[in-house]
Amino acid sequence: MTPGPIARMYVCGITPYDATHMGHAATYVTFDLLGRALRDAGHEVIYVQNVTDVDDPLLERAQRDGVTWQALAEMEIALFREDMTALGVIAPDHYIGAVEGVPSVVKAVTDLLSAGAAYRVDLPEGEGAAGASDIYFELSSAHDFGAVSSWDRDQMMAVFAERGGDPERAGKHDQLDPLLWRAAREGEPSWPGGELGEGRPGWHIECTTIALDYLGMTFDVQGGGTDLIFPHHEMSAIQACAITGGSPFARAYVHQAMVGLDGAKMSKSQGNLVLISKLRESGVDPMAIRLALLAHHYRTPWDWTDQSLADAQRRLSMWRAGLSGNGGPSADATIARIRECLANDLDAPGALAAVDAWAEESMERAAGDPGGLEIGAPGLVGRALDALLGVRL
Ligand code: 5CA
Ligand code: ZN
């Protein structure tokens, strides 16, 4: 897939109820790398990211910790932004909260209801206001369900509940139908929904409408971790097709493989976390963290270990030493190789190996006969590392 002069990218953002961990960072560094490669190839990049600043896990954590959900979200969003800045991640052009997207969701769900692509489900006994209803998307009204994930129904059913779905909810037409609008419940935040009634958006419709509002239908890249392939990206896409009558939602889907710890997916809900902010607090150079992430190809799952960081720190020192000479081996072939690796399905490990080779040669030559070294080469390599890999030395 080759984008036009403008490359439009939407990457699913955090749910801000806990601090940024190595898995999140891997995802945002991967898309930062993609943005850099697209810009280097001459595209203008329009990058949109959401933040799920109202959702069940955020409300539950706020209640557990005795803080308001707004205060918790605000604090975690601020920390996330600091972490991203420290890691050299270029900020998105539009960073949009679910809360600010509510009016757009209300309009979209209202339209889906009147088009017969959505339906109301009565609330369970004793929940919500009299006559209120939740609203679900009618999957049977859609074409192309499954086109994003290419999963079969058994695969879908196997993960739907653990990934925020509610297959057992009475009154749904299909167990997989996703929630579009949740009617207000006692103690939960809600917004005016016009004919939908008071409530709040379901998860997938948040990303559908933010992407449509800021990028339009058929943008270039939809990104996130592999844990979002189904249901999140599948449902976001099918809803967008129903809203606009167009297809596809995104031309390409790019998913970062899961980063784990001790054999399990690193996740806020499981609490097996390596936090970026904690490492920074303990004095770890954020560029070493970035190098530890770039040492793995985005499609390959891996586990974080102390060794990952130790290797990255060693590499960082070696690169710094290689760049510190007066002159160095010619930069051109190395920079060309970095570009070539990135163009080859974002082969970050390959790009790092090219820099390793240059830095090693630079140190060897500096220690021996300095004849033939190019003045300016370290500066060129240093600037290429900054621009292409986001590594500032
Ligand atoms: N707010 C939603 C997306 S709309 C969400 O999934 N939030 S999150 O905080 O759980 O995850 C933020 C991003 O990090 C998502 O793109 C998710 O796919 C990715 N992610 C989460 N855990 C990992 C992990 N262990 N490894 C790699 N990426 C991960
Ligand atoms: Zn999303």
C-alpha cells in the first residue's frame, strides 16, 4: 500500500487508568517510527490518536482508589505525555478524548438507529431510568463483518467477553453485537443523548467517530496492538461502513505484537507491569528504553527482561562512543541502509544493526589509523538517528 501525498494514520490510544507500560510504549514507538518513515519518504502525515477517557476500567479504578474518574484520567494522561516525550515520540496532530467526541457519537448512533442498523435493548431489572435502553449495533445488517481480522466465529467468541464484550446480555440479536450507547446508570457519568436518552458511548464507536471526524472514511493506516484486532478494530470498521456507506474504513491495519513479562501479556488489568515512568524515575536513560523497544520487530511478540535494558544501554554507549570522534566512516551507505530497513516492513532491528556496524568501525578506525575518515560523518549519522529512528544521543 502506498499512501498519497498525505498519509492519514489513526492509532488507538490509552485508557488512562494506570501508568504507561512497556507494551504501550512499544505500540507508540512503532507508530512513531512509521510516521518518521512516511515523512522521510515525502508524505505529509496526519496522525490522530484517541484517549479513552471514560470507560468501565477507568471508572472501576477511580472508585477503588477513591478519586474522581476525571482526576485519575487527567493524571495518567499527563504522565503518558511525559513518558512519550521522554521516549522521543512525536505527538499526534489531533489527540482526542472520548468525552469530547460524545456529540459525534450521539449523531452517529441516532443515524444508525433510524437506518435500522442499530436497536434498543431494555435495561436489566432495577438498572437505569424507567424506559431507558442501551443501544447495540446490528451486525446482521452489515456486509464484510470479519474483513479486518479474517477470524471465524469461534475465534471471535473465544475472546469477545474478555475484551470488553457482553455476549450473555439478554435481548441482543447476536451475541457479538457491539454496544453503541450505554444508558445512564446510578453513579456513572452520562451525557445528553437526545432521542437516545442520557448515557455514554460504547468503546468501538468512540474510535469510529473520532477517526471519521478527523481523517474521513478510507484513511491509510489503522494501528494499535494485536489485542485490538478483534473486536475493537473489526467493530470500529464495520460501524464506519454502516455510517458512511463506504468501504474500507482503513486501507491498511498495522498491529504491534504483544510485549509480555514472565510469559504473560503485560496488562494493566493483570498488574504485571514494567512502567516507563518508574524506570525514568530510577535514572534509566529514556533513549536506552527506546533502543530496547526498537531491538524487536513490531510483528514479533517478546518478553521484557532486565537483559533487554542492559543490552540497550550497552548499545547506547557504543553508539555514543562511535559518534564522538572527529570524523568517522562515510555515513551515506549507513543512512541508506537504515532507510532500506525501515521501508522493509519497519525492520527496526535491521536498522539498529546497520548503526552498530558503523559505530564499531568508527571506534576501530579512531583507535588505529584515522586516515580516510570523513569529517562530518558522525554529525550526519547522528542527525539521521534523530530523524529516522527518534534516537537522540
Ligand atoms: N483505549 C484502548 C484503545 S481505543 C486501549 O486499548 N487502551 S490500552 O491502554 O489498553 O492500550 C493502549 C495501546 O497499547 C493499544 O493500542 C493496545 O493495543 C496497546 N497495548 C496494550 N498492551 C500491550 C502490550 N502488552 N504489548 C503491546 N501493545 C499493547
Ligand atoms: Zn481504539
